[in-house]
Amino acid sequence: MKAKVLFITTLLFLQGQFLFSQCISIELSVTWEMGYDIFNKDSVVNIPKLKITYRNNCDTNYYFKKICESKDSLPQISCLHSSPSPLNRYATLKSFMKDYILDRHPNQNFRVKLNTGGLFYRNNMWIVVDSDIVDELKRLIAYCNLSELYSYIQLDNERKGLSKKSQKEPVKFHFEPEDMLPDNLLASVKDQFVFLKSSEEIVDTYNLIGFKLVEGCFTFFIKQNDIKNYVLSQEYSSEMKRFVDIELELPEIVGEYLRYTGAFNTNKVTVCFGER
């Protein structure tokens, strides 16, 4: 299966070669790397990883909000309905997989949008949509399984002391106005932005083990004009009697970097897990 996945990834990348017509390019690719077995932390296995490579193809230094966020290199998957979380009912990941992930989806096709946030999908989560199924309830099963599975893996890592301590600040889904002061942006929330000097590249890596366990064909993509000039904050609305989302404009200049918004060069990448 490994060779099959790498072939599909390479083929799609060659079909979507960048023309470098934009200053910024964001390349998606899938690789296999050595990592620990999530069912047996003492074993080393090949793990599929999605890499997001940010490149600055211009002579100007730019900054912008990251396409998406991770925790311990684990993606955050959006689940668009609320249900009681089963996570704490299970002592082991094996029992969780057996009892909660009821079925796999090797013959189904999914589109995975790497989301930059906005007034609806505001949490910079991955949006997984089943391309083959019209029934909305059945669509929910697969990507809510993914959401819960990654939540459990993160919880399992924390229980076993495997969660990384290196992240300086927790991921913010809502920013404060003072966060947008250039000096503060470079200090307390810098990890949630990409700062690219001329001709520089930065790589983010995301663990796809959850997708491998759920199975299916997944096409990862980014909306091509999805770099926004704002982040979200919240303020209390006396009229609506609740907190509402508002947009905070990013500063035009932060240190030696100019704000970048709008279109960029990118590609799609498809990876298949399971027998088809």
C-alpha cells in the first residue's frame, strides 16, 4: 500500500506544478516517516505525513496567518454536529477503535479542505467531506470518526506523557486586539503565523495516521485565495445578548515583514488507504 500511496501523490503533484506567478506558493505533499506505533509506543513503524511547504518566491519579506493549526503535529478535524464525547469511556486506543470506530471506508472518496478560518469555519480545522455520499448523516459518520479519533490520540499521548511541551503558547482561535500590535504579534502569537523572508521556505508536518485507520481516498486541498487580511476576535453584543465574532485586521507591517493576502500558487494531493 505504501508504494500505491506514493505513486498517487507524485502523479498529482506533477500535474499541478507551480508556475510561480504569485509571490507565495503553498505546496502539499505526502511522505512516509519513521514514527512510533500508536498502539504500541515501543514499536517503530512507517507513518504517513502531510507536509505543507510555504515558499516566498519574491524579493519582499511577507507574513500571513498559517493555513491550519496542529497540536503535537496532529491535525484538528472539524465535526459539524455536537454529540457527547466518548473519549473518557475507553482505557485504551484499541478498545476505542473497536467500539467507537464502527466501520471503515476503503471504497469512499473524501475531500479535505485545509481551512484558514473565517466567520463560519473559524477554528482553522480541516473540513472533511465525503464526495460519494448524498445522505448528510452518513457523511457525518466518517469525519466525526476522524475528529474523535484524533482527539483520543491526543488524550492518549497526554496520559502517557508523550505530548510535546515545546509549544510556547496555546493555539488561539479568537485573538485579542492587543495581539495585533506588531510587537505582540512577533512575541506571544508568532507561532500561528508564517514569516517568510525572500526565497525562504517553511514546512509544517501533520500526522495522517487517523486517515490511514479510517481508510478511504482523501484529496487534500486549499482554497487558492484563502490567505485573509484578518483574524477573528469576539465582542459582546448587547443587541443579540451573546458574544459574536468580529474581524481584527492584521497590521500591514510587522517588523521587516509586509502582510500578504489573496491568491497563491498551490496544488492538490490525493492519498488512498485500504483496499479498493
